[in-house]
Amino acid sequence: MDETVVHLRGGVTGYVWVLTSMDKVYYFYKPSREGSFLQDMLTPFKGVLVSDFYPAYDSLKCPQQKCLIHFIRDIDEDLLTNPLDIELKTIAGEFGSILRAIMETVDRHGLKSRHLKKHKVVVSHFLDSTGSNNFISETANKYKKRFQKCGAKMFTFLDHDGVPWNNNNAENAIKRFAKYRRDADGKFTERTLTTYLTLATVLETCEFNNVNILKFLLAKETTLAGLFKTARRKDQVRSHMAAGSPLLETGIPSHNTEMLSSKILEIRADS
């Protein structure tokens, strides 16, 4: 999950949010970055939510995986700014060593918990020792607090099959909107933005599944089951139809699925 700012006509500021899985994307607009709506929206969600460290996600009850790429960027920036900070270098070195070992396992076996769980002992020892250390460095203490607050959520993927350790899917989806925003920012109305986000949802989901967007629209399909049928993924058609709510896996309530379908039909009618 990710979000980014957008400007509407009249100087109004809002936010575009995106939910992604490995094969689905859903964009939507909210007038603020305040995340209280997420509690209700993600109530049906039973999976692991992958996100950055934005505090609005912290109150959610579902299991969470924090994006390690964000964390690595932060450490790298602080190491460049504080090249003589030995305590920070020690934390970064230990964290990097653990992460390299985990990535070697991922390269060999994929994101399979039966192989990844062997790293939990080392991870637990690192989090305990870092949390109990009395650092002199202000920057090292900052990371101590971050590990105390979010350390367990950085390694949730060790306990689950197929959960990524980064938020790349959502970030890449946000980049599509950011590219469009370069020319359109400040020119949107809420209605035109919502229409665009519906089309972007369809386009990105098609691209995630290697489906030609024009072929999908000409097929007059309005559901994810129809999209997977277009992609000839019959196994997913069966599972999603059985679930009754095609977008439930990504935490999108069924009424939003219906809204997506109706929006596509409205766009066709207008054209």
C-alpha cells in the first residue's frame, strides 16, 4: 500500500492511495492523508499488509510487513551524513549481514516460510541486543527506537509464504500516477480524477497479468474473473469466483468491486 499527494482545481489538496497484490491494483482518492478509514476498509483483509513506515498504518490490526528498502535507504543516507559514527556503522553492519543471508535464502528457495524461518533466531537476537544497548550516538539511538517500534514488522515475511520484503509493487503503481500528475496536477476535479483512477486501476491490473487492455475492454468484461479469463488463467477464475469478492484478498470491500465495474460501464457509455 502507498499514497501520494495530488492537487485539484481551486487549490484543493488531496491524496491518491493505491492497494496492490502480486496481480491486482486498486487506486482511489481521499481528501486527506489521514488514515482512519483504513480500519473499516481493511476489516475483511486476512493477509499481510506491506507498506512503508507512515504512522497511519500502525493502528491496523492485520499482520504487517514494513518495506525494508525504505529502511535501507534511510540507513544509507545517515551513514553518508555520519561517516564517523561507529555505533551506527555497527548497527548497519549487523543488519546488513542478516539481510544478505536472508536474501541468499530467497534467491535459492523463493519466499517460502519453511526456508526463511531459520533466520528468526538471528533476527530475534539482533533486535533484542539493539534494543537493550545504551548508545551514545543520537543517530544510533534513533535506530534503536525504530527497531523497538517496528523491528518485528520488518521481518513478518519470514513467517508467511509469498509475502515480499519490499513495497515495490505499490511504489511502481504510484509512479504511474506520478508520471501522469506532472502534466495534470492542479487541473483535476474530483470527478475527473476518480475517472482516471478507475482507468488506471484497469490498465495496471491488466499489465500485472500481461493482458492487452484493449482486448480486455473489447471483450466487455467488467470483473477480475473476466480479466483472468482473458488471460486464460482458469485456475484463478475458479478461485476468485468461489470467493465471491474478487478484490477481497487485497482488502478492497466487495462494494468497491461493484463500483469499479459500474465505473467501467459508465466510461464506455460516455464514449
